[in-house]
Amino acid sequence: GTRVPLAAAVTVSVVTGLVAGVITVPVTGVIVAAATLVALMVPRLRRVLGLAAVGCVLAAGIYVVVRQGSAHIVDSGSWPSEFGLASTLTWAGVVFLGADATVEVVRRWRSPSPDYAAEPTE
């Protein structure tokens, strides 16, 4: 992919981070904004966003298993409320996927289409 100009990268990163912070918690928004900026400025590091998403969801699953095993939480209607961190981690995974999609859209928008780049032949 192509590298995005700094001003555009900062703008996209800030907006992405703000949306992520509203959906999850503010610290996640800051992390997503920083990761988005890095992915826009260094194209080969884009896969970090996808890996972060997978890591967050995996961490949420591990957290639930470990917490349930150590605390022996009773099955009831309030069972899900005992795993607030798992919810935060899962939503972090979702916003990292959103950031990854945003980077893809911005890069495609910045790159000329192959159809337009080709010289007309007659």
C-alpha cells in the first residue's frame, strides 16, 4: 500500500481514536489512534491492527476461563457482569478491526486506480 501524507494520517487517526474511545474506554481510543497512525505511515505495519484485534478477543476468552476457574462464579442472570474486562477487551478487538478497515479505505482512496493509471490504447 501507499503511505498517506502526515496531515491526513493524523486526522484519520484522531477521528478513529475518538470513535474507538467512545465505543470502548478512552485509553483504548488513544491506543487505536496511535496504532492507526503507525499503520498509515508505515504500510507494512498494517497487519499489527489485525493482530491486535485477534489478541484482544483471545485475551478476553482466556480471561473468562481463568476468572471462572479461580472465582467459581455462580450461574445466574448476573454472570456476564462479572466479566467487565472481557467485554472491554472484546470491544477493543472490534475497534481494532474497524481501524484496520479504515486504513484500507484510506489507502485505496489515496492510490490511483489501475484503470485510471493505464494509458489509453487504440
